[in-house]
Amino acid sequence: QKLSLILTFTNEIGLSLLKGRLFVLKVILKECFF
């Protein structure tokens, strides 16, 4: 039970980090091209 909770938690962190990176990439692209 605890293990699945930890896995879900780390998965959420991974997704939020990925979204953050995508957001940063979009901002960088906008800065470069506009």
C-alpha cells in the first residue's frame, strides 16, 4: 500500500517537472522567435 502511494507521488512530481520543462521550452522558443 505504502509503495503504491510513493510511486504515485513520484509520478506526480515527474509529470509536474515535465510540464514545467515544456513551459520553459515554450517561453524560450517565444523569446528566440518573436
